[in-house]
Amino acid sequence: MTTLPQPFEVAREWTWEHYQPHYDKLEAVDLTTDNVDGWLADWTALYSTFSETFTWFSITSNLDANDKDAEKALNNFMSTVYPPLQTAQNKLQKKLLESGLTPDGLDITLKQMQMLAEIFAEVNLPLDVKENEIAREYGKVYGSQSVEWDGEDKTLVEMKKYNADADRDVREQAWRAVADRRLQDRETINGIWVQLMDIRKQQYENLDLENYREYAWRARQRTDYNPEDSIAFCEALEQVVVPVVAKIRENRRQWMGLETLRPWDTVIEPHDAEPELDQRPEVNLYDDGRQLITKSNAVFDQLDGELGGFFKTMDDNQWLSLENSKGKRPGAYCASLPVSKGAFIFGNATKQISDIGTVLHEAGHAFHAFYTSNEPRIGVRSYPFEFAEVASMSMELLALPYLLDEKGGFFSEEALAYYLIDQLEGALQSWSYQAVVVLFQHWAYTNHDLASDPAECDKAWTDIWMRFSPGVDYSGLEDWVATGWHRKQHIFSYPFYYIEYALAQLGAIQVWANSLENATDALEAYRGGLKLGNRVSLPELFGSVGAKLAFDADTLQQAVDLMNEQIDAWKAKLS
């Protein structure tokens, strides 16, 4: 195979005419046991070029939603390169499947390729491109939102710090300012949703499938559990976690001396709202983005020198964009760079305590990418999303002992104790929220025509929300509750992605439980599991890090019991 471009500055100029000869050459090969590994390596290198090029186009566009040139370049790439390349990918997948060859370690990949082959249709490729464009409009809308506060224009991410003010009136004003601003775009977001639903209906109907859930399940290559398992886990969360969330919020209401707990009393950092505020140490997290990187690197160096080296590589290569800025797409993510053999972390830090967990989370994804970057075969280099989230969520917990400022981190011993309590209580509350997002999507994509009406979505979301969000007074805020589905970008941009977080949280708690028994062994198992890539099944991947993929209330209860025990133990130390 001829040399492929590596720098983005070169690869971005490639059109389909540049890729096509390489795909034609691969398609012409007569596969045998002797040449299949080399053929797979060539295919992997070729697809990696496309993948990383697309990633850089996306990152550039996400850094500034108002950059018209970046948006135009991404749209052009998606409309002219993506469709023919996906057709070529499908041909190579079929070629490998029809060869009957089963290279060592490729069993799972072949199973997933078969699933993808079954839902491939050229008629859907233009729809994929259009769906991507419309989903980016959603990000553009939210990325451009801002409010005037104290005479200054603030992004909604920047407003989080005002939601954390000890003065309840300030919190409420900030919360309402953000909520009102989001509601101004209600009809715009509704319009985007209607367009997306129309496209998604065409996608599954073009394949004669029953509904979009069936299509999305296969597209996400979920081979080890089914929709019923997903729903069962949400029901387990309702049974086991929701009562705990109710207790957490009732305790908070009592601590704060409130008649009722309102939304602006729950989204704040707990240490800024409770009467113990005067007893809690002040936390000077970091001065700027540079110090956030430096302190984070110190944490990873203590945890494991190799992980620290990975993070330093990202810093050295400018693969870190952690701070919030106006026009930047909301949220945070990690993107693999298969040609550069690394990863890029995108964030929106605003000197909030939650920034620390975000960096740890995305770094876990990045370490996963580093560990699989040298795998020369397509498919094995990737890994299930559910396990990718185990890598990230486990890192949030494994790194806890190394966050002390005396070792270059962020917290004093006392502040770290409060942070740990907040993280565990936050994880429990996140679990209940994750169930809402998952169940909403099950409803939407099995009731497509009904869910194409945003008003019906408002009703469905409200019904599910009220089941999983106890202990909060939402009176007078019905519109804010009803449009909660607007505020979850996965519903728009990554349809049917979210059960991954819920399952991975259970896996991560199990990994953490192991670390409390033996930190060295738990970390070694974690690293070993990340190195497996896609060689084994999802249950085996969970098992490799000392966890169990489960959907039942009993397993969930064990994890929740541990979390509650740890919360109580750390509170006792602080009392």
C-alpha cells in the first residue's frame, strides 16, 4: 500500500478520489490465511486516516460553532467522502465475512461486522450525512447561548458558578436566567427534533425494521444484551437507587433549613449550600487552564507513571482543550486519534469542582485509546461503548487518593473527604437521571409517530422524570421539567446512547471496591482490561477488571450499599 497522509494539513485535502484506489486494491485481494493479517493492517491504516481526519474536522468545528469555514469544511467532507467510503467499508466487511477466515482474536469483531452488514443500505448514506448536519445545528444553538449577568455576557457554562453561590437568592436568579434563556430556543430545538425523527424513521423503514430502536441497537453493535435488559436495569435503578436519592435530598433540605428543596438547591456544589459551609475548607482548584493541566498530570503521575506519560503526551501535542469559551460546543468528550496514536480531550472547564471529575473521566477514555493504539487490525482496536465508559468512570474513582494538593493535586485532606462524599452522592443521583434518558429513548423510538410531536415528548419526559427525581419541588417550573430532554445532547446527536453510562457506573463501582481492598491489583487489572480492545465479549471485558456486567437489583444493591457505607464513614470522620 502506498504511503498514507498523516498530518491533518495533508489529509484534509484528500477527496474520495484519493481514498478509492486504496479501497479498490484491498477489494481485489484474494484473501488467504497467509495474507489476511497484512490485509487487515492495510485496511486499518486506511480507515484510520479517514477516521482521524473526520475527528480533526469535527474538533475544529466544535471549538467555535461560529466558525463558518470550519463548518463548511466538515460538511463538505461528510457529503463527498463519507458516503462512498462507507460503501467501500461495507464491501470489505462482506469480503472478510464471506472468506470464512477467522483470524485469532477477531471473533467479536466478525460478529459485529455481521450486525453492521445487516443494516447497511446505500440509500441511508445521504440520510446519515443530513442527520449529522442537523445534529450539529443542535450543538450550535446551545453553544451560542449566553446571558447578561452583572453587566457582562456570560456563557451558560460560566453561569454554573453563580448557581453555586451561598446566597439562595443569587442561586435562584442565576438558575432562572439560564432556564429562561434555554426556553427561548424551545421552538428551534423542537424543529431540529422533528427533522431528526423524520430522518430516523426513513433509516429504519429503508431496512424494513420494526422501529428505530431495532436499528440503533444494531448500529451500536450491542451483541451481549437486549432492550429488555436495558429496561430491566432502569427498573432496578428505580427500586434500589431512587429511594437513596430521595434520602440524600431530604437530608440536604434539612441541612439547609428549607421548607422545600428547589432545583437551584440541587444543582449547586453541596459544599456551597449546606450550613457546614463555614466548617469546610476553601478550595482554590486552579488558576487557569495551564494549571488545570499541570495539576491533573501530577495526579496521573502518582497513580501510574505510564498514565502520567500518556497525559503529558497529550499536553505536549496540544491535544487538550479544557477551558470554556464563547461559541464552544457544550459538554466534554475524548476523541481517539488512531493515526497519531493518541487522543484529544475537549472540555468546558470554568474553575468548578466538577471540572476535576470531568478531566479524570475523559482521561480514562484517552488512556483506553493509548493502550489500543498499536493494534494493527480494524475492529480489535475499538471496544464496546459500555466498557469505554468503565474505563472513564473507574478513573474518576481510582484517582481519588492522589488528588491531594500536598502532592501537586487539588485538595487538602479535609476537602478531599468532602469531594469524595459529593462524588458518591452525585453518582447516585446521576444514576437516576441516566434511567430517565434511557427510558425516554425507549419510549421515543418505539412510538415514533407519537414521539415526533414535541408536545408528546414533553409529556413523556415529565412522567419519567417525576418517577426518578424525588424530593424536589418543581411547582411553577413545569416548562423547565417538560423540556428536560432538550438539554441532553445525546438524545439529539448520539441516539440511544446512555445505557452505557448506567451499566458502566456499576462496573466502575466494582472496580473501585476492588481498589479499596488492594489498590495495586485493581489498577493492574484495570490496565490489563483496557489493553484487550475488542478481543473478548463485553461480559469478559467487565470480568477482566474484576467487575460483573449485570442488570439485576441484587448486584446493584451491593454497589449502592458500598457507596452508602463509604459516604457514612467519611461523614463520620468529618463530624
